[in-house]
Amino acid sequence: MKMLMMLLVVTMVLAGCNTMNGVGKDMEKAGEAVQKKASE
């Protein structure tokens, strides 16, 4: 039972990291779009 709980926690942590990584990339692209528009 403890092994299952540990596996579940590790899976949730890894999923959370991937989600935050995706959000960071989206924010970076949005920032680049704003900079490009401002320099026009």
C-alpha cells in the first residue's frame, strides 16, 4: 500500500513539473509576441 502511495505522489509531482514547464513556454511565447508588436 505504501508503495502505491509513493508511486502516486511521484506521478503527480512529475505531471506538475511538466504542466509548469508548458506554462513557462506559453508565457515566453506571449512575451516574445508582445516585444515583436512593440518594436514594429
